[in-house]
Amino acid sequence: MGRRKQLRYLVICFLLASFLSTMIFPFGLKIYFSNDVHERLYHLKDGSFVGLLGFPGLLKKIGRKNTLVLDGGDFFHDEFNDPFFWNIRKNAESLAKEINYDVMIPGNHEYMYGKDWLENYIRGNDKSIGANIKGVSPYKIFDINGFRIAVIGLTTSQAIACTSEYTPNELPQDPIRALHNVLQKLPLVDYVIVLVHLQIPLDLKIFYDFPRVDLILSGHDHTGPTFMKAGNRYYYEGAPYAYPMALLTLDTKTREVNYVPIYPEISNIKRMKEISTEKWQMTAVTVALFITFISAFLWNAFKIW
């Protein structure tokens, strides 16, 4: 009898452990979101330097447990960039790697550097997604404590459709149709986030016409921060230049989302000054080249007359 009781006890423990392993215990999921950074990595606020450059230090202090870090496009900016003098873009590239985003989507400005750079950037960045971009993963699925979150990416073709380097098939396709197709094939998940770099009317169409989408995180129009709620579904349009960044906390039990603006303080002032110096150098060279061009034009015009 003792052995039977022992065996019965072990079976019950096994079944209980199996049951508990399939349960999702409620927790707070933290989502950090930046958009339209445009390589502006720092700002002056109330006498202190804040901005995305301070975010790695903040992450290091608080850790990344139960956390997603997402970017909504236009992280880079198509300013004058001459690798013979320096590569101003390297500062933004370095910071993106240091932050180690879970997901990034390209914005229209990522298309402005040219096809070769874009293809290398996407191929070398396994964080990049885009449901309406050919050759790019449409979504990523994260399993955090048994809670499965799908993050789907959508990018606008606005302001790049006139770029002659790209054929129509190489530009982002219809985002609404792409989202519809992805949702039809999406595996079973507990929560759907759509990370978009679209015009606001398209954001709102997704918000009102796609009830399966739980949270929309948006960039592109530079009108945020805007936070909206409809039932347990949410829409957030971020502020440009990560000023502020957003911290959204999802209660996985109630599905309630709360938003808090954050201004990461920059402790590495030396690095910030180096970036600032490079930007001033870039501006000086740009002005010098412009003056040289105008002078050459006027000289030729004068000789003609």
C-alpha cells in the first residue's frame, strides 16, 4: 500500500506540474518605444542632457526582464554624409547596436541612403521586420513567461515613391492588404502589436478596422505623443527624436496598458560632445561645399557674359 500511495502521489505531482507549466501567471510587460529619432541622440532639458544616448545606461540599471524594446522607423536621417571625412551615421548605428532593440522597422528615411545601403542594413540587422516589404520577415513572436506576443511591422512608401533608384516592387506595398494577409496566417498568440511607420489616417484605419490588433505603436507624422484607448485596445503615436521616449506597461491579466514618458539622462558627456563636434564639422563642410558650388556657378556665368 505504501508503494501505491507513493506512486499515486508522484503521478499527482507530475500532472500538477504539467498543468502549472501551461498556465500564464499575470505580470507587467514593459515596452520601451522610440520613433523618428533621425540621429538626434541628445537634448537639453531643464539644464540636463537627456535623450536616446542615455537609454543604454537606464537599461543597464533596471535590466530587461519582461521587457521589449521597439523602434518605429526613421532611426537614421539622410543628411550629408561623406565617408572620406567621417561617417556621422556610425554614431547612430553604434547606439542601435548598444541598445539591442528587439524589433526595428525601416522608415521612409532609411530608403534615402540608396538601395545598397538599405539591403546591407536589413540583411545585417536581424531585428528588422516589415510585412509589406519584400524579402523581410513580416513579424516576430516573443514568448515571455508563457505569454506570446506577435510584433508585426508596416512601413509607408510616402516620400520615397519618387526615388528613381527603386522599382515599384522594391518599395513598401499596400500596408492594409499586407496586414490582412499576415493576420490570416499568424500563429496563435496572446497579444498582437503592430509597429507602424505610416500616415495617421492609415494608423486609425488599422485601429478601427482590425479588432485583432491589441496595440498600435506608430511613428512618421511627428505629431505625438498621442495615447488613445478603445476598450482594451490601444494606440500610441510617439514623439519624434525620442523626446520623450515611451514606456508602456501591459498588465497581461487585465490587458490594460499605461503610458509614461521617459527622458533618459545622459551620463557619458564625453561621448555626447564627440558626436556634437562631428555634427558641427559636417555642417561646416556642407556650407563650404555649397559656397564652392555657387562660386563656381557664378564664375562660369560671369565668363560667359
